[in-house]
Amino acid sequence: MSDGELTKVVIRAFKNKKLTVPVDEAEHREFKLPVNPESYSKNYKVEYDTKKGQGNQGTNPRFKSTAPEELKIEFIFDGTDTIEGYTYPGKPVAKQIDHFLNTVYNLKGEIHKPHFLKVVWGNSFTFDCILTSLDLNYTLFKPNGEPLRAKASATFLNYIEQEKRVKKENKKSPDLTHVRQVKEGDTLPLMVYNIYGDVSYYLQVARKNGLSTIRQLKVGTEMIFPPVVKNNT
């Protein structure tokens, strides 16, 4: 694909959390935006506990978590056949919207929820997500009331499957699950200390990973470091 070739935003639908099993129906498997958005926005939130004690005038906000990212995209559905390069020429707006809803919104009996989604724009943008809100504003009509144009405003919530999230966050806490890959020179006690700050948890980790010995760890192996039970080795 050349740099000058137009690449449309594509929303792909999956049945499973790991985004490895596409939906069965070919017409619901993906939706290509009719016209690329002029812009999109991403929202980041940091959540704090701002409760204050009785009799205190001020607060000392405590960090709670970072909320999942939000992606907001606005685009149009058009049925006038006047837009060059439009993805669905000659297709009524109502049918275009049905295609979109079947991909991102309508409940599916097999998984009892809307599809898991991946928003892709060329090779530079990928966003694993679920749809959280959709506004459709109809702005142009035929004399019989059939819509000729509608503006869509869709908001997607970032979705990262649990194991990917743990690897990405890479946080050090005895209350969280961690996944680490064994590197040259690693020992189990050293890895345990680096994560928990206390080498005494190594037996819990060994049991979790089914290790019969802790003397030799195979380089490249993924180790799971679970939430630990304190003072229980």
C-alpha cells in the first residue's frame, strides 16, 4: 500500500475477549467507515478518592486507578451518491446503519452481549474496545421521509484482555497478578523479590507455576506471580 492510497477506518468484530475468533456472519464481521473522520478524540482519566474526614476543610486526594481510555469518532452516513470515494455507493442510509449496528451494537445470542471490537486505521492505529454509546443525528431526507444523511457519534471503551493488561501495566504490588518472562541470569528468588519486595513468597510462586525445582528456570518461559498470601510460605 502506497503512502498516497486512501485507507478507510475499519471496525472488526470478534466473539471472544482475546479478539482471535471473528464473528461467523461475513456481513457482520467488519464495518468500513463510509468516509474517514476528519478527527477523532481519545479521553484519559485518572481516578482519585477525594473523600475528606469529618472536620477537615481540605482533601488529600488518593490515587485509585487509571480508567480505560475512551475513543470518540464522528462520521457520516450518506445516501446522495455525491461523495467521491464513498464506501457504500447506492446503498440506502438505513441499510448502511443496519450493517453498522449489527457489527458493533446489536446483542448476539451466542455471547449474550455486543461483539468485542478492534478499530483499525492502516498500520498506525489499533484500538481494542467495546461500544459504550452511539448517537445518530438524521439531517437530510427524501420527500417520503427516508433518510439521506445521518451523522454518527460513537464512543468506544478500551478493552484489553486480562493477561495483556497485566503485562502492559507491569505494576509492582503483592495484590496483583503479574506475568514475567524469564531472562538470562534470572532466579526465582530474585524475580520474587523484584516484584513483591520480599523473597519469602517464592514457594507460593513455585506452587502456582507447578515447579518441581527452583534451581534452574528456562529462559523465555512465562512465569505467573499471583496475589500472595502474606506470611504464608
